[in-house]
Amino acid sequence: MNELGHIEDLPADYREALTQQNLVPLWPSLRGLLPPGKPQPRTRAIAWSYLALRPLLIKAGKLTPIEKAERRVLVLANPGHGLEKMQASAAIYLGMQLLLPGEWAPSHRHTPNAARMIVEGEGAYTTVNGEKCPMRRGDLILTPTGLWHEHGHDGDKPVIWLDVLDLPLVYYMEASYHVDGERQAIKPGRGESTHATGGMVPTPMFERSGKAYPMLRYPWAEARAALETMAADQPGLEAIQLTYINPETGSDAQNILGFYALMLRPGQTLRLPVRSPAMVFHVIEGAAQVTVEEQHFALAEADTCCTPGYSAASLRNPSADKPSFLFIADESPLHRKLGVFENRG
Ligand code: GTQ
């Protein structure tokens, strides 16, 4: 690879003349824009300890009333991007949100897609376009682009969940905005949750709903049972993994980020393929050791970590007798749609 010229090689008066006309020479930046062989991601492999962040989140509950915060969230920011950018990777935003008993985070809708992985507590719910979705540990709840959503809490202890949004991408596209709304009327019955029957979808008057987001809540109890069944059925199966999908189309549940549940058998090490998208790992149950290139992270329950794209990573369950369960989010749907997805094995 040949070295190209530096900006300092150019005479100062020439550089000044370019700047005056909003012109920039390409060649000093060409290798940075198009590095050889693989990208040079800003995204760093980094982990956030739940035990360490929880007291700060609880303290935020004392310092800032919900009326002032609207959403009481500590953002899991990747220093590789600069903390102020509030992004975990190029396309992924992560936040830990706290709702205290009796609190209400008012209704709004926005262009970025959001998903919530429930970490702790009982009795809270998110209402998405009128569908009341109970929040129990390990549940995945979608609030896709443009859908009204608000959070309420009838329980008696704090509820905490992990927000996963494609905010950095939508913001970068200059397409990010929100609209405030009125408290939603809750639809009677089970509503869209009838979709939770695997392999069957409602077909009133011989038509499917045709909704872009027919299923909004993916209960952990069902995902966990499905993983355990897969593991028992196929003792030789390496990656015991499920993808959260749109049950009407079989496509990823959302357009930009992908969501998955993974089980590691006791003592199992799983080497992941080297792929272009960045990934997020969150421990729902048990523990996991994540190795990314030369870095190691020992994740306990409720800990979260992210890895850049094009990196070699492996996951290990350190327990000799208990399985561990992970929630994974990644940028695969985005990379596939853009035609830049790569799997280098
Ligand atoms: O709960 O609606 O972490 O709008 C960031 C923006 C959560 C939410 C976040 C949001 C929300």
C-alpha cells in the first residue's frame, strides 16, 4: 500500500484558497476513507457492569423526577465514538431506563425504532399503539418507527430495562424527530399478542393483518423454552440461537437492527463468525465470557457488552452446570439491505 500525500505537503496559500471555496483535496484523506482490506471502526469492544451502573441509575431516580426527565435513562456510550455522541456502535444506541412505582413516561412517537429488553422488576408495562405490553424480565418489546408508546408502572419496586435504538443511524440521516401525544386508550383483549402462537398468524376474513409490525411483545418464557427444547433435541447443535422475527413475513422483527436469543450450554465455548455488523451482548441469565480479539470481558447477569464489526469474538459459559442465556442485537438487517453485509467465516 503506497502512502499518499499529506495536507501539510500543500502550500498554505493553496489550502487557504481551497477552504475559501469550500473545497477539500481528496488524496490526503483517501486511505482514511477507504482503508485497506477492512474498515477501521471507531466502535470499541467495551462492557458495562450492571452492578456498577445500577446505583447511579437508582440515584437518578432520586435526583430527577420523571416529569423533568420524561425518559430517565443512562446511556451506555462507547468512548470510541466520544461519550457525547451517545452511541454504542455506528447504528446502535443503548440506554438503561428506570421507572419507579407509580411513575408514567408520557406517550410519544419517533422516527428511530426502539426495542426494550426487560432487566429487573415487576408490574411495569409499555403501551404501544394501544396494546398494553407487560414488562417481565427477559421479554423483548418492540416500539417500531412511528408507533405511539408510553411506559407505566403499577408495581412496588423499581423497574429497569435496556433500550436498544437505531438512533445514531437515523440521527446521522437527519431523519430523527419525535411527536408528543395524549395518554393512549388501551385496546381490550389480547390484541396483537395473539401472534405469539408460533407458526400460526391470525387470518380474519382470509387475510393476514398486513401490519408492518404485527407482533410487539416476545415473552421470555416462550423464547427460553424454545431454546431449551432446541438444546435437548439436538445435542450436537453448536449455536442454540433464535431470531426475533415478524411472524407474518419471517423477516427480521425490525428493519435496521436484528434481535436474537442465544443459549450457551454449561462450559460451552462458541466461536462467532467474523462478520461486518457490530454486535451487542446482554446476559439475561447466567454468565458469559466474551473474548474479542485480545480483550476479555467477564459478564455477569444483566451485564452488557458490544463488539465492532469485522472482529473475531467468542463466547464462553463459565458455569459447569448451568446454561446461560444471552440477548443479542446487531446491525445485520441494515448491512444486508445496504448490500454491505459480509461473513468472513
Ligand atoms: O422510552 O421512548 O432510551 O424515546 C431514548 C429515547 C428511550 C423511550 C430512550 C426514547 C426512549
